[in-house]
Amino acid sequence: MLSARPRVAELAFQLFGRALHPELFDIYQSREIERGGYTAKIQITSAGHLVTWRYGGLTLTEVAASAQHPLPQRRRLLSYKLKGERHDRVECRGGVRYQFNFSLEPVAPEIFWMFQQELAHEGERQGMLHRFDASGRMALGALSYIHVETRNRSLLIQAFHTFPDDYAIVKSQSLFELP
């Protein structure tokens, strides 16, 4: 299956207080975690990632996807265009906390390719890695790498998505915490 990415200017970072149907996304890798009373499903998608986290009847779904992607409006808690830097937090019922930060970093071509090589090397050793097909303009395709740290009371997700056509890197870090 051919896998290419949308342009970085089209991306949005969103949080929903509900699960989203997986058929809304092209999913290339998936990992499930169960620990300390919570469950999480982490997926690499065509534009970025999808994280569905559940604890005690509460569901939070984080999405990095194209802003044009047809996603529901119902129970959307946060929505930001992926540009510059941003951080925010949400206090949920029962004392559950969610916080994130992301940055979109345009970089010089030589720095971009060096970072992409390091990411590919790290992804082969640990974490989740997907190599996308080249867009046609560039000889090499984009990468998505997700590193997951689990604790009994928290889940930390670090995601890196590269966009060779734009020489841009999207970095995000999300923390789901139990009370």
C-alpha cells in the first residue's frame, strides 16, 4: 500500500472526549498497552498519530491529522493548527489530567536529513517507526516515530513526524495522568 503524507501546513492537533472510528484513518502501525488500570492504543496514521486512552469509563483521543480530515465535532475538547509551539492541559473528571506540547520546526535541509537518519536509527532499535513513500519531489519519504513510556499512574508519548517536502519536523509530547 502506498503511503504518503499531507503537507505540514494542513495539520491540526486535536483532543476528543470520546473514541473515534479507526476506519476514519489510514493506520500503518498500532500498539496496545494495558497498565495500572488504564489502556491505550497508539497508532501511526498517514498524517501523524492517533492515541486512544481509557480509564474508568473516561476516554480521551488525541489526533494529529490533516485539518481537512473529516472528524466529528461532537466532544472535541481541543483543536489547534500545528504551527509554531503550543502547550495546554485538560483537567478531567475524577482528577485525570492530560497535558501536551507540540512544535513545528522548519529546519535547514542538512539538519533535516541528519535528524531523519538519527530518527530512523533509533526507530529500528525501539519504539514505533513507519517509513513513508517518497512524494515524488524528494528521493526519500517521511518518517513517523513514536516513543512510549508507561508507568502505573501515567502514560508519556513522544511523537516525531518528518515532512521532507517542507524540511519540517513536528514534535509532540503528551502525558496522560491518573489522580
